[in-house]
Amino acid sequence: MQAASPHTPAAGTSSSLHVLSQLPDELWALVLSKCDWKGAWQQTKLLLCWRPGAARALQAQPQLLAHLIVSKHLMQVPDRCTALDMALHWTVLHARPDVLAVLLADKDIAGVDVVEAMRMGAVKGAQPVVELLLRHTRGIITGVEWTKAVGMALHSAAMYGHVQVMQHILAFQLPEHDDDMEGPVFAAAIKGHHAAIHMLFDHGADVTAQHDAVWGAAKNGHLKALEVLLDAGAPMEGVSLLDVARGGHDDVLRLLIERGLQRTTRQKEEAMRAAAVAGYSSTAELLLGWGVHTRAAARRMAALLQEAQRHQQGLQQ
């Protein structure tokens, strides 16, 4: 008995599906586009099982693909706006601006949160998607809501270091106030995205307001980002010496000392103790050599250094 082809419909399948499965890819795609939403997805699942090559034809037809994605989600949710919202997120995650354009032209798109989709696009670094959503949202929201939407997208792009996306957002509209830039600079600093910080300064971010950004870059050991901030003139007053010591960020500590960071002997001792507890003997040595002005303080810090070295030896054993 001859084995059934893996691409042949199983016994009991409707004759319409059987006929559809025999059509060339372009023709069955056309037929599917005429199906109702739920029926289209049900039949597509079967057809893709029988004809794996058909997926390529489907990917090349954004109108049909949008139709089928919404159809799929309508199987899971009760209303079409929710299905559209889920489909919108799919286009962002898969970076499909062609399919997104189809969805944005849908009559029910007004009930969908496109601002959140734009933020997601910025997170993913999907530049064409973000650009398309910027143009779309500019036509439907204004004033404070528009400023907030752009700010969210810029903040997300900065946090993930997507400089090209940031460039398009800033070219579309600059933030109206200097303090609107503080969040994106901080987001880039705590993640170490020095190119993003450069771009924000080039577009008018207030250097003197970056206390938190300097703190975040130093705390997380992002040397290059900290250099960019300090070279631009950002203040060092907010730096936590304890955080730098606990993290064992020797390069950051050297940079701060070179740039003239001022701390009391007691603060240096506290930082050295933190480095000792964490087992960072090299950090403790840097702190020991950083200008101790009394013999008593020198003895205390030398004892802390020995404690750090013993702790590190214990960890290695």
C-alpha cells in the first residue's frame, strides 16, 4: 500500500480544503484573503502543515499576512481591537513595517494603543517600525500626550543603545524642555551606552543636570560612559564612592581620582572597608594610596587592606 504524502490532506478533510491544498502558492494565498477572519487562520494552519514551502509565499504578501495574524488572535480573544493590538505587537517584534502599515490602515486601529507599540519598537531597535509609528501617532495625538509618547520612545531607545532609532526620533521632534533629556541620558548611562549619551548631548541635553547619570555610570562600572559624561562637564558630586568600591571598579576609581574627586578620610575608610568585605584587594590598595593624611588613618586603612587580601585568598581557595 502506498504511503500518503506528508503534504496530502488526511482522510475526512473537506473537499474545499483538498482543492485549496492543490493550488499554486499564489492562488491559495488569494483564496485565503477572501476567507472570513477565523476561517482563514484555521485553514492556514492546515495548509502550512501540508505545504511548508507556502510559508515563503505568505511572508511576501503583507496584506494577507496581516489578515491571518488578526485571524489567529481572534481565536484567543473576544474582540477585534484586542486582536489588532496583539497583531500590532507581532509586527513590532518581527520588524515587519510592511505588515504594520496594513494594520495601521485598519478601520478599528483607533481602539489600539499604538504608543506602547512604538515604545516596544524602540526597545527592539526596529527603526523602520518606529519611524512609521511616529508618523502615524503624530496625526492622532498632540500636545502633552505627543511629547510623552516621543519621550517614552527616546528613553527606551537610549536604554538599549539603539542610536539609529534615537537619531530618527530626535530628527522627528526634539524634546521641548531640557529636563525631558535627563531620563534618556540616565537610561543610557546606567547601561553604559556612551554613543547614546554623546548623541543626546549633541541634541541639547543639559550637561550640568546629569548628577544621576554620573552616579549610575560609576556605580555600574561603565568607564567609557563615565568618561563621556565627565568630558562634557557633568558634575561628580553625586558619585557614591561606596558603590564604586563595592563593585571593585578600579578603572572607574582611577578616573574619578584623576578628575579630582574630593572625599574625606572617613569616607575613604568606609569605601575601603566595603572593598575589603567584597574581597576587592586591588580596589582597597587604590584607596589606601589616595592621600591619607594621618598616621592613625593610615594604620586603619592598612589593616583594612590586609583584611581584603585575606578575604580574597579565602575566596580563591
